[in-house]
Amino acid sequence: MAEKQKKKKSKVIIVGGSIAGVSCAHALTSIGWQVVVIEKTAAPPTGSPTGAGLGLDPLAQMLITSWIANPHLLQHATLPLTIDRNQATDSSTKVSWTLTRDEECNFRAAHWADLHGLLYNALPPDIFLWGHQFISFSISEDKSYIKVKAKVLRNDKIVEIDGNLLVAADGCLSLIRQNFLPDLKLRYSRYCAWRGVLDFSGREDSETIEGIRKAYPDLGKCLYFDLGSKTHCVLYELPNKRLNWIFCVNQPEPEIKVLVYSNLIHFAAYIAITCYINDVFRTAKVGYDRTALTCLCISFLLHVQRNSVTMKVSEDMIDEMMKEAEKAWVPELVKVMKETKNPFLNAIYDCDPLRQIYWDNVVLIGDAAHPTTPHGLRSTNMSILDAAVLGKCLEKWGVENLHSALGEYQSIRVPVTSKQVLHSRKLGRIKQGLHLPNGKQFDPKKATSEDLKELQQKNMPFFTSVY
């Protein structure tokens, strides 16, 4: 019996099937672990325009090519971003000038759906439980295994999955993290980001595309950051004839808070659940633990309120955004924005760095471990590296020394991600013209050479040595 137990594969349950989740699945299958990925989405995205553009740093590129069977696929699914260019545009004259230019950037541009598909298709499909919503977890008394409950959304059936390790890859609003850090609040950055991807296939010679290529001549190999008056824009080309743009706008925090009761039904539901939990803990006669009930309550509230950092937008909101764009940017860029179908709006949040990212048999990765603003192109790259480091630590220590493995993972990643989150926060405030800790605001017209250095991607802490 002992011999059988010894030969049994170590098993991980990953909650979340986005980039962090599929990266973790690669890292752990490669060291021989049995992997189950729980994802509430009904099916993997296929040829879908889900998401937007992202930039992969050299280390993330290396890790991805080590996970997929054909490394050349990554080259085909991405475009080079060899130039990191920051420029400023005068809103009244629409004249632009270069602030910094680094021709050794070595990033590659990808569309979220393309990268996800590349990673997903290189994994065994039977490890994914699509259409399964995480409900709760419980840890055995001897800490040797963990039990996860999930609801099958197509029939409301509850299933239980046992494993040795639970990985929370469930994003910046992580329910699993909420169980350990119930008082943790995301920090609103004081601005939102309009985003869009223009598909210009079949229109390569159109006035719009010819115009944007003249205004931004290094498109196809350049990551453009265009700074205006208390705003900035990002522009770069994606594979398959697409342009990715981001337009950041300073504004008060949108009304997307979790515990805002928009009507009496929501309020009554909350009271009922709260009373039920209190009654359970008072009488101890129901077979749920605190973790299960807490997660169930949080899950219900999030579902009812449709809480998300991505907001639905109306035509009026889009029209207002276009008017602001016309004030700030050259007409060629505004035309690209106007011809983009279905632009969307992200409220930009992060949180102060976490000191702890694992508890017993539970560990956080990706945005669950370090919600961050997008200015250092860190979110995807940090997620991929989290997965790789976690895999290396588990391979080194083995499941029998799980806590040593998770402790080492935490000791490696927390110092790095903490500095990167704070640097990205500062970079966003610089580019949006917001007050910095020293009370100053960045002004492109008055910036010193030292001020300009802070704009470059290569000055991100641990940019070249994060393993």
C-alpha cells in the first residue's frame, strides 16, 4: 500500500484557465504532476477577438518556447517590438517629438486570444474542466490533500476534486485570495483605459492605414507611448493586420464596487446569506466549513453585481471618448480609434504588494498574487514567470516537502513582483500627469534627462534578472 501511495502522481488543481492558469498547467505537467484546470467559461476561445494586445519580454518568450512542441509557432503568432519609443504630442498644435528611444527592446507583440490558443493547444485537452465554477475548498487536517468543490454550470451539479495543491489563478478579484485576505482592497489608479483592436485586413492601402503609418512610421516593430496633457496613449501592431491602441483618461472611480446593493432583492439576499452563516457557526450542525460558506457568499455577491474591472460602455460614452481623443491626439490616430469596432473600457486597479502568497496547500499566481497596472507590460510576463518558478520549486522539493517548495517560490517572487508593481504604478502616474510622491507632476516640455529615463521599459526593476 505504501508503495502504491509513493508511485501516485502529485496532483494540482488550478482555478482559472486564462494565461496564468494555462502557463501553470505547462510548468507542472512538464515535471510530471497530474493537472486539473477549473474554468467557468463554457469553452476555450477559438478564433475569438477576446481581449487585446500584450507584449512578451525575452524571458517569457523563452519559457513559452520551452513549453510548446513547435517553438516556431510563437514567432508566427507574434510581431517584433524591437523599439521602445516615448514621444509627446502637443494637444493644440498636434506636433509630436521624441522623448526616449530604445532600439534594443526585444519584446514581441501578441493578441491575448492568439497567445492563449497557442498555450492551450499544446496541452492535453482532458485536463480542462470548462463550464465549472469554483465554489469552495477545504484542507485535510494533516495538510496532505485539499478538496475543491465546483459547480457544473450546464446542470448545476456539484463536483468534488481532490489534490495535493490548489493554485489560485483566478485574477485580480480572486475569490481564493479573499478567503485568506478578506480585508484586502484593490486601489483605484485614478484613471481608466479605453482599449481597442482595429482589424485592417483587406484595407492595407486605405487612407486610414496609410495615414497612421506616416504618423507612426515604425509601426510593425515599435512600441509607441504617446504622452499628452494629463493623458497618454499606447499604439503597436499585432499579427494578422491588426492595430492595438490604449487611451488612458483621468477620471473618478467608476461605480463597480462589490457590495453596493442596487435593489432590495440583492440586499435581502445578502442578509439571508449572512444570517445563514451566523446560524451555522453558532449551531455547528451543518456540514460546511467556514471556507466553503465564505467563498459561496462572496461568489454569490460578485455574480449578482457582475463586478469586473472591465466595464460595459454605451454609444454616448464612446462618443465622449472620441471627443477627448480629438483634443489630445493627431487626426490619424483618432481615425484608427473611430474605425475600431467595440472598444472597451478598463478601470485600472492594483493593490499594495502582498507579503504572503501561499497558505498551507494553497498558492497564488498571476494577478491573484499581484494585481498591477499595465504600464510596465508586466501582468502577462509576471504570470508566465510565476508559473515557471513554481514549477521549478515543486520539482526541486517534491510534494513531500510542499511547504518548503511554496516557501521558496514566495521568497523568489515576492521581492521581484513587489518592486515591479510599485514601479508600474509610478510609471502610470508619470504618464498620466498625476502627482508623484514628491509632489511633482511630469511635464514632457520641462523633463530632465533623468526624468526621461524613468519612461523606458528597460528601467523596470529586475528587467533582465528575474529568475
